[in-house]
Amino acid sequence: MQKAHDRDDTVFEPTGRRPRPIIATNREQLTVKPTNIKNPEYFHKVIDCQFACPAHTAVPEYIRLILHEQYTDAYLLNWHSNVFPGILGRVCDRPCEPACRRGRVEEDPVAICRLKRVAADHRDDVLPLLPPVPRGKNGKRVALVGAGPASLTVARDLALLGYELDLYDDQSKAGGFIRSQIPSFRLPEEVIDTEMGYILDRGGITTRFNTYVADLQDLIEQGYDAIFVGTGAPRGRDLPDLPGRSEADKFVHIGIDWLAGVVFRHVESISRRVLVLGGGNTAMDCCRTARRLGGEDVTVVVRSPQSEMKASEWEIEDAMAEDIPIIDNHVPLEFVVDDGILVGMRFDRVEPQYDKNGRRRLVSTGEEPVFLPCDEVLLAIGQQNAFPFIAPDSAIEFNDKGLPVLDPNTLQSSVPSVFFGGDAAFGPGNIIIAVEHGHQAAISIDLFCRGEDLHRRPAPAVSLADQKLGFHDWIYDSQVIEDGRQVVPTVDKAKSLHDRLIEVELGFPSTVGKTEAKRCLNCDVQTVFDYSLCIECDACVDICPTTCINFTDNGEEDELRERLLVPARNKTQDLYVSETLPTGRVMVKDEDVCLHCGMCAERCPTAAWTMVKFVYQSALAGDS
Amino acid sequence: MSYTRPTFRHPEAHKNQLGYTRTAYEGSISTLCAGCGHDSIVNSIITAFFEMSIEPHRIVKLSGIGCSSKTPAYFLNRSHGFNSVHGRMPSVATGANMANRELIYLGVSGDGDTASIGMGQFTHVVRRNLDMVYIVMNNGCYGLTKGQDSATADKGSKSRKGAPVALESIDLCELALGLGAGFVARGFSGDKKQLVPMLKAAIAHKGLAFVDVVSPCVTFNNAPTSTKSYSWVREHMEITNTFDFIPLRQEITTDYPHGSSIPVTLHDGSMISLYKREDKEIITNRQEAINALEQARSASQVLTGILFLNPDSSDFHDINNTITTPLNRLGEKELCPGNDILQAFNDSLR
Ligand SMILES: Cc1cc2nc3c(=O)[nH]c(=O)nc-3n(C[C@H](O)[C@H](O)[C@H](O)COP(=O)(O)OP(=O)(O)OC[C@H]3O[C@@H](n4cnc5c(N)ncnc54)[C@H](O)[C@@H]3O)c2cc1C
Ligand SMILES: Cc1ncc(C[n+]2csc(CCOP(=O)(O)OP(=O)(O)O)c2C)c(N)n1
Ligand code: SF4
Ligand code: SF4
Ligand SMILES: [Mg+2]
């Protein structure tokens, strides 16, 4: 694949990573300037899923590989960009799916995440296919603190470049929160072990497990060329001031500590009646785990309305499917302890009220407090960052939120050789964000160790491939199928509630996976318009199923958007505007609900429209 | 090659007064050549009926033979249809219209279908002023049989094959005017802004509304030397008048300056509002319309717009004083009124 700025014919201009505003309105004439499709970020943005993915995984390309049963290739494509395809194919927060175009033309988006798992489930042995870790080292040593996804990504990227890496973690195995927090019924341990192995067992990395870095200064003084801090956000919030808290202490657990206890088998059971406080994904993992450890009557209690809970929709659905009621609009008042034994909790019933800025306040309804009986309570009300291993007088600066002061693009701290990423950088996020931080930190560390400017980031690799195959045939599968989102089969509920180690989801069988893969609209196959060939016959306008294409007078963008055949009101989606045509009009395509079906190109008599596959691959450390 | 069109539509697609989206007015995927002007006319027909909120089941589409005559398969899948033999659409339309005057008749023909084999049928259906819209998709050639020059090809025009047309051409609009048509218009497939309101006015008109639409044949007759090509028409198109079609009961909101608009009320109460030029004479004066067409022809221009309109024309039913009820709704009592009435009728003929 060619590098963006190697190309002299400037098919693409290098732009760095951040998308630039693509449509510039020309003030004098109040018309929209022709779209610059040479800017790689224009077409990148059209690929909604890839654009939304923090690591910019080439989603439609791997889905296409799955359609052609090239599971191993699909896996490797993922591995290149997101490092943990088997893990993420199960537990990714999947920002791609709400962004998926399919969700704008029918009910549900493509099951992008679960298709990733299909690639992982059906792949052959990839170990021999992974890029080799060079034997000769480049002489640079980097320390990584914490063995979560952020550090591991840095480790993978830099090991491939010949760095010598020391990985420190206070746990006995790698994975960070992936291992200690995410329950096995969502993510089996073997999957974690295998993918950690792809990074750690191939040389270049010295692991120092069961080693807590008590003072970062010690590492700095060891003369590492750079240090990466990926220690996560390890402290679970408590309710220290709630009446009864200390009396109830034996029966109250911090959610993340309790979950880690379960994973490491310090906790084997829980009482019959459990209250889980909190509305995020941690709460969902706590309540579902409690159901498996003997909790028969498990209830989630949230302060806010259910519709505003932080947990992903699918996590809430899964919990409710396991007979876990969610009680919303209840603010905890006290732990009720009788004779040294927790008997329940009292809550104040509240209502959300919104001020004119949309800010929410929870206001008491004034009703009698509600008493909910219980035997144990799990607190899943958020996490905090903590850096006890960085001395207050350290040269590493922190902001008023207790987070390190970082350059948001390079992740460099106030000590030039120290970089942060993952939850430790900007507070609790998710795995895929941690991975992307890892990539960026690896790029920065590599530039730093080579004495180069950290702000001159490597450009993405892009390529274009015409999809025409003879007369009106396409290389890609242009047909748009109507099937709805396929359902992932699961293990029988009674069986899975019996054993926390049984994975609930079974993954798509390959035939179902292929049907799901066909639902993808191939948003990377771009509609490319050459205005110099257009005879304005309107054939594309007439055929386009979703009324994307217009020939109209140019104008100021907002006004132009309203004037289209169907007004283009989704402003997160760009307009593709051509140069002025012989009739004085311009072609305006609203990218919003284009099906990438290629009908416009099929019906165009002059090939003014072509379907061109645009591959965009984010740069990794070592790329130029 | 796609043999079906994806069924997904824009989630915010407009709905008409009946609550339908355009989908209710669509047909099967076109099998015409990519870029054919006929496809654009199809789309304008869909838009016109959709925007006028006419129920598809009230429409009858009829055609002869030709690429143009194939197009009823590509629109109004839920309407009645009849694909007749070459040039015979007018007789089928006449029969159907006589039997049921409550439906809306849309005849689709080509320049070959109309100006050659169907010429006799065409002239008589115009003379009779049958209440229908008669569209000719005029590409100056026999597209379906591989592009032979048709009778509307202009003298001197050169198709892809390169030989100039030797014969005089027939101007179907002029002919229709001469035959007393009450609505004569000419459009261009590449100008939907004009074509859609033109079709709406034709649909609202009572009596025969003749619409000649220049429609380039991209495969056989789109050479720049052809007077029916996209580029030639764009360069030589002269617009006689610009107008809005204002359906019945809709407030007139168009904001061109007062005085420059000339309203013409159609029989159903809807209106055409002409503006931009003071061409009042032309639109309701047959003589002026013929002059304008002749002038444009000598200046090598394609005159488009509504060329002539007689809002008070009487259609074939009026002329023949036929019964208002469709025949299929007449019961035995009306059809066999009894011996007394028969005797009286016979006596009247003695
Ligand atoms: C209950 C729960 C469920 C979650 N589920 C999901 C999910 O389904 N999907 C998802 O995408 N995200 C999920 N997350 C979030 C996700 O786990 C984290 O965002 C992610 O793991 C952060 O990665 P990281 O590399 O920054 O650090 P972490 O994964 O937190 O790893 C940090 C590691 O550093 C070690 N460490 C800390 N300090 C030191 C020190 N001084 N010396 C040595 N070692 C140290 C820690 O012990 C830990 O092993 C979940 C989080 C929780 C709490
Ligand atoms: C009775 C009869 N004679 C001749 C033909 C052959 N034929 C089929 S289509 C056609 C001409 C069609 O020309 P036109 O109406 O202009 O349609 P176009 O294809 O150009 O749209 C002819 C001569 C026929 N089908 N039937
Ligand atoms: S349809 Fe396919 S390519 Fe388009 S956003 Fe969804 S998954 Fe991505
Ligand atoms: S590919 Fe072309 S025809 Fe298909 S939806 Fe997009 S613009 Fe419309
Ligand atoms: Mg023809």
C-alpha cells in the first residue's frame, strides 16, 4: 500500500490524523466549494464505522473477508489495528455500531463487533503469520507500567521495531482490567491468554509480573529511554459518609474489587439478596456475576432514570434477561443494620428536573423513604484515578482533576520521556480507546527515541481500487440485502447461571455470520464523481434508491441542504459537491444514507460515477 | 448488473396528502440504456402523480411499442395498464375511456410509434379530444430497433451513423395544434424543473393534453450533430414561458412580482400561473402558438413550455353527450330499460 504523501500525483494530501472540516463555504459567493476528495479524511469519514472506531479498524474490509470465508485474513487485519480481535469481538464497547450507516436506513446496525468474533472463532493458527519481532535490537529500552491493553499495545508496536521492553504489573498475568474485571461469562480466560501470548511470547518483552512499581522515580533513574504509564483507573468509588456505612462494612463491597476477587477466586459466593448500586457497565457485571454466585434476588438500584443509565443498551438487556430488576430514580439514604447484620437500605425517591441548559437535577419527590431489604451490597458507582506511585514533588504535573497534564496528540507528560495512555491518561474509558492511546504513545515514543518532532505524525496509508469488473459488474458484492440483524445464539440460561465460567454467547455460526456480513453496505466503496464526464442526463438521480443525488444551483451550505430533493438534515454527514457543470448547476450528493449500491454508476452512461474502494489504514509506530 | 433496485428508501422521504411516499408510484427497474432520456421522463411522471396525490389505482397507463412504450413498466406498478400493438395505443385508450370516464388516462408513445405507424390513430384521437394525457418520448429515432431515423428527426440532423436526415421532419406539436388540441406542450427530459409542472398541468387539463418531450437516445442518437442530443438541445432550447402549476385549493404563495404572473384556471379549478414574459396571447392563441413554433424552427431553436392551452375545451364525452356513469357500474335496469323505451327510441328514428 502506498503512503499518502509518497504520491506525486497527489491523489491524496497528507493531513495528519485529525479530520479537517471538509466543506468550506466561500463567503463572497456564498456557495459551497467543490469537495476535495483528495483529502483522505473525506472518504474516511464516509466509512462511518471506521471513522467512529478509535483505532480506525478497516471494518468493511474485514467484513468482506468474512463474507469470502477468509477468516484468518480478517483476523490479521483486525490484529494489525486493534490488537485484541478475539477479546474485542466479545466485549468491545463498539462505538462503530451506533455510527453504522445501516442503522440509518433500517432498524439495526450491522453486528460489527460480533462479526469480529466470527473472524476470531474461525481463523486458522495465526502465530506463524504475525510479523516477526526482530532479533537484533535497536538499543532503546522502554519501561511499561501496568499490563492492561494500553501498555500491551505499546509493547506490541514497539517490539516489532526492535525495542527492548520491560513490562511491570502487580498482577500475576497480563491483561489489566480485561482479566481482572470482565467476567468470564462474557470473556473466557483462554481468549485472553491466547491474545496476550501473541504479544508476550514472541520476544522483545521482559515481563515483570507481581511487581508493583512503588515509585516511578526509581524507573526514571534506571535510565530507560522512555516510560509508558498505563496503570488504569484502579480505585472504585465508595459512599463513606452514608449513615450505617461503617456498621455495614462486612456486607458492603466495592464493585471492581469484588469482581477482581471473583476472578482470582478470593470470592466464591454471595448471599441470597443483593443490591447493586450504580448504572454503568460495572454494575451490570456485578449483578450478573452475583446471580452466578448464589444471589437469587439481585436488584440494581440507580439514582437516575433508566434511560440515562451509563451502561450500554445491550448490557442492560442482558442483565434484565437474567431476571435482574432495575429500580431507577432512587438515591441511597442509609444502610440499615440490625444487631450487626445488614438488613437493607433506605432510598429517597427522586425525579429528574432539567434546567434550560438541559442540566439534570434529581429532586426528591418528598415521599416516604423506600426500604429495600438485602443481605449484601455491591457499590458500582464509578472509578477514580490514583497515582500513589508518583510522588507529589515529582516533575510530572497533574491537573485539578488529578489527571496528568498531557499533550492530547502525543500523550507526552510534562516529563518528556514519560507518556501516559489508557484509563490513566484521561480517566476511565474502554479497551479500544486504551488500544488507540497505545498506538499513539508508541508512535510518540519511537519519534522521541529517534530524536524527531513528535508532532510530525506518520500519515495513514491509503489506496484506491476501481471496482468495475467488465460491463456493469462489480468486484464487490453491491447487492443490498434486506435481512435484519442476526441474533447471536446463547447458552441455556439455567445452565449459564449455574457456572460463572460458561460463556453466555456462542458466537455466530459461519452461515449466520455470512448473512450478517452481507448486511454491510460497503461504505468503503466510494461513489466518485467526475464532473467533466457528466452530461447531466439525470440517470443517477432517477435510479438512486435513497435520493442522495441532486443537480441544483450551488448556494450557502445550510440553504443548499434544505433545497435538496430530500433535505440533508443530518449535519454530521457531509455533502459531496462537484465543480460547476455546463448548465451552471452542481452535483450535490448527501452522503447520509447512500447505500453504496453502485446503481448510480451502473446507470451513468459516461462513467462520470465510478465505484472505487478506498482503503484507509492508520499509521503505526515506525510508519513514515 | 443489478436486476433489482434496493428497497431501502430515504427514511425522511416526503409523504403526499394521501400519506404515500414516492415508492407507491414506482415501477420495476428500468431496462433501458443507461442515460436514456426516457428514464428521466418516467421519473417526472412519478413525481407529478406523487405530488398531485392521485391514487395509483385511478390511473390507466397505455402504450404502443418502442423503448418509450416499454416505460410504463417502470412507473406506477399499482395502476392499470395496457401495452398495445405498435401505434395502436390511441384506439385502446379511446375504448377504455369510453367505458370508464372516471379514470385518468396516460398514453405513452414514441416518435416512431406516433409519427410513423400510429399517425392515423394519433390524428384522430387528437381530433376527438379524448380526455387523456398523450406523451411522446421523442428521440428522433426508432430506439428499440437500433436507431433508424424517425419522422421527427430534423432535416440535416446526424445520428451516430453520421448520415444527415434527408426528409422533412414532422413537428408533432404543430400537427396537434392544427388538429385542434386543447393543450399542447413541449418539454425536455433533461429539464425536470419545467417538465414536472408541465405534466401536472396536462393531467389537470380536460380533453387531450399533448406533451412532446425531447428525450435523447444516448446509444443511437446523442451525437453532438443530432438535434435530439443532450448538448444540442441544451444549447438551442428556448423557453417560451415559465410557469407554476397550482393545484386546486392550494394557496398561491409563489413570490414573483405581482403583475408579471398570468393565472390560467383549468377546468378542475387548479391553475397555471405563467410568469416572466407577457406571453398571454401565445398561450391561449393558436395562431400565435403556430407562429412561435415556426419562428423557432427557422432559428434552429427548440421551443419548450406550454405552447397552447384552451382551458374550456370540450372532450369526447361532452361532444357525444355520453352517460356520466362508468359502464361497469350500469345495472340491468339502465342497460335494458324495457320495451317501452325501445319503442320510443325506434319511433324517434322513423
Ligand atoms: C467491571 C468493568 C467492566 C468493563 N468492561 C469493559 C468492556 O466490556 N469493554 C471495554 O471495552 N471496556 C470495559 N471496561 C473498561 C476497561 O477494562 C478499561 O478501560 C481498560 O482495561 C483500560 O485499560 P488500561 O490499559 O488503561 O488499564 P487497565 O486495564 O486498568 O490495566 C492497568 C494495570 O496496571 C496495573 N497497575 C496499576 N498500578 C500499577 C503499579 N504502580 N505498578 C504495577 N502495576 C500497576 C493494574 O493492576 C492493572 O493490571 C470495564 C471496566 C470495568 C471496571
Ligand atoms: C407492427 C410493427 N411494425 C414494426 C415493428 C418494429 N418496431 C418496434 S419498435 C419500432 C419503432 C419504435 O420507435 P419509437 O416509437 O420512436 O420508440 P423508441 O424506441 O425510439 O422510444 C418499430 C418500427 C413492430 N414492433 N410492430
Ligand atoms: S454498513 Fe458496513 S461499512 Fe457501512 S458503517 Fe455499517 S459496518 Fe461500516
Ligand atoms: S451508491 Fe449511488 S445510487 Fe446507490 S445509494 Fe449511493 S448515491 Fe445512490
Ligand atoms: Mg423514438
